[in-house]
Amino acid sequence: MATGVDQVVGMGLVGFSLLLFTYYTLWVIVLPFVDSSHILHSYFLPREYAVILPAVAGLMLVLLVGIFITVVMWKNRKPAKKTN
């Protein structure tokens, strides 16, 4: 069973993810169909960042997973046997 703190943190992460997904969806799917002089464009970054930011986030994720795997394998390695 999750404690109250775990549930609050989990709900916070779900809420943040939902907010981020909604923002990105509006930015990428809806905004191209809105006139460029509309006030709605002032709430979003330029369109180039719609590709750059997820690419950087994906590279960071791959890098962190690789570092984690390297550290775990390094700690669990067994010393080589000496044969004489």
C-alpha cells in the first residue's frame, strides 16, 4: 500500500504530465491552424522548439539510463580470476 505522501506525489506527477501533454498538444496540433497575429501565440514558444525540446529530453533520458546501467554493472562486476 502506498502512503499518503506517495499518493500525493503520484497525483502531482500525473497532474504535471497531463498539463504538459495538453500544452504540447495545443502547441503542435492546434496552433498551426490559428492566425499568427492571434494573442494565443504569445503563450507558446516558437515552433522550432516543438522538435528541439523533446529531442533534447529524449537524449537526456537515454544518457541517464546508460549512466545508470553502467554504474550498476560496474558495482556488480566480479574480479577476474588469476590462473597460475
